[in-house]
Amino acid sequence: MNALSVFAGVCLFFAAALIGLWIKKRFARKAAFYEEYYRYLVFASEKISYERMPVAEIKAGFSKGEETEFCRFLKGQSASPPLSEKELDEIGSYLSRIGTTDADTQVASLKGKCAELKRFSEEQCVKYKKDGTLYFKLCVLFGIVAFILIV
């Protein structure tokens, strides 16, 4: 057991732990994106039904003072969204349809989408958080095993 093998083992351990943290953060960003999407739909539903607010004002009012991934997506500035292109296209196409029909139809559509997204968020966001923690622990375990094998 020399210093070089200990150093290599420690480097592998930290590399594995960093990979685990990266995976955990990616899952957490995905869950946060969907939670923000749900909050936006609830906000839009309330503003359209009670105040008859235009869509541009809804977007501005929701993202005022916040710089979350979803707010950047709303503004079209998202450099690295946590979702796949297919998911982003589905969300973008739904958001582009907001404000194209009369207010009553729009509110009914938003409430239906809110209910659907709430069920999805309850199931998937918990899954994303659990999976992120699981992958982090597995990567740390892999790092420990690699350290033991090298040293």
C-alpha cells in the first residue's frame, strides 16, 4: 500500500461521489421543473378565471423576481432544461395554446391539465427524488469499492 494507490483510490471515490451528486441534482431539477409548471398552471387558471388577464401579463406576473428553470423556459432563455426534447415540446405546445380560446373553455382546460399534472407530480416527483438519492448512494458505494480494490 503506497501513497500513489491511496491517492488513486481517493480520486476514484470522489469522482464516483461527484457523478452521484450530478445525477441526484439532475433528478431534483426535473422534479422542480414539473412543480413550477404545476404552479404556473394554477396561477394562470386563477388569473384567467378571476381577472381575465392576458397571457403575456400572466407570464410576466408569474416569473417576476424568480429565475427558476421553468421561468427561463417561459421566457425562452433556458440554456439547459432538465427535460428531454419530447417533454419540452409537449409542454411548449400546451403553453402556446393558452389564451387561444374563450376564458371559460380555457379555465376548464387548465383545471383539467392541473389535475393531470398534480397526479403526475405526486407520483413522478417523488420517484425522481428517490431515484436521485438511490443513484447517489450507489455511486458512493461504487467509489468505496473502487477505493478498497485499488488500495
